[in-house]
Amino acid sequence: MPGTYRGRPEADKFVSADIGQVLEQQKGAEQNLKAARQFERESGRLSDATRELHRSQKELNCTLEENPLSPDNLAKVQRDSQFVGHVIADVLAELQEKGTFHSLLFAVEEEKRRKANLQDIIISLNSRLSGPGERNSH
């Protein structure tokens, strides 16, 4: 249980409410994804982008298994769930209106770029922290 809830009599209610909300958002996102997959199967296409979203969801589940009740994890689950829900809603609308799923491909590529950018920043910071100053001191 997160430290902010420890010792509070209503802690179970808060945690249960947070988890309940996250689970409801997750169920909605999963239902939308299933509908998108069904449409793609019917039209003979299962995109790499859908698999990427599924892989991302598995990563999130693994993270939650490691530390399910931390406030950071709950916040991340809510952000990720909202993001996936928006993407899937956009894709369903596009599939129904145009029969395409370009918005899904765009969303996945945009997330890959964002992740790569964050990784570049981390690498840059790590190289600065272990930069020339440390090499000279050895």
C-alpha cells in the first residue's frame, strides 16, 4: 500500500476506488481493441501497430505485477489507459468512416519517436554523469 495511505482508516476505500477506476478504463480499452481487431480480421488485415499496442499493454501488466499499488504505477496506468482508449476510439472511428487505420499507425510511430527521444536523453545524461571528469580521476 502506498505510504500516503498507510495508517488511514479509509485507505482501503481509496486504493479500491483507484484500482476500480483503472480496471474499468482498462476493460473499456480492451473492448475497443477487440472490436478493432475483429474489424481487421474481417477485412483480412492485422496490423503491426495493433501488436505493438498489445506488447505495450503486456509491459504495463508486468510493471504492475512488480509493484501494483505505488502511486506512480497507478498514475501511469491511468495515463496509459486513457492514451490507449483515445487511440482505439480514433481508430474505430476511422475504420468505420474510411476503412483504414492510419491513425493507429501514426500513434504507434509517434510513441516510438517519443520513447527513442527519452532514451536519447537518458543516454546523454548518463554520459555527462560519467563523462570526462570520471575518466581523469581514474
